[in-house]
Amino acid sequence: MPDTLGDLAVEVRSKNAGPFWVTLELFMRDEAGYALAADEDFLDEDVVARLYGVPAEGVQIFRIPSLNVVKISFPRPVSQGGLRDRDVHAGQHHVPLAALVPPASTGSR
């Protein structure tokens, strides 16, 4: 079975970035994993938009090679604590991102 971003990371997490934004963070184990996660041909604003049902124009991706970290922020579809908010702390938003399989993943960990 191929490795997912979650398999290749030390940690994948999500959190509130205020009542109107969500932030996702990929802390990759090494430079090779970071290279997969940071590859703009694999993970870009359009991919995040499809995963989370948000407009690509609102997605911000920050690639930090010195830390092997990719940070993604986007506006919350529903404001924190709103009537339709099902995850007040945005603590479970990381799951779709962690499940992505990079195209170069071999599955041999």
C-alpha cells in the first residue's frame, strides 16, 4: 500500500487560526518527505480547495524547507461556533490532507 502524507510526516495537524480561518500543518520526517509534500505539481491551492470545499483563491500555502514544514491556511466555510460548525477547534480538518498519496510514494517504509 502506498504511503500517505500522514505516513511520511512526524505530525499532521489542524487548528483554528481565528474564528474565520483554518490552518493545516505538515511536519515532514525528512527532506525527501518534504520534497513530496512541497511539490507544487502535487499539492497546490486547487487540491486543497477540492479537499475542503473552499475557493482556491482563498487558499494560502507556505513552504518552509529549513523546517521540512508545509503550512496551509484557508477561510473556514462556516465561522467558528456558528450554527453549522461541526468542529469548533478545527481539530479534525487534517484528516483529508493526511490521507493524500503523493505520486512518487513507493509504499516501502
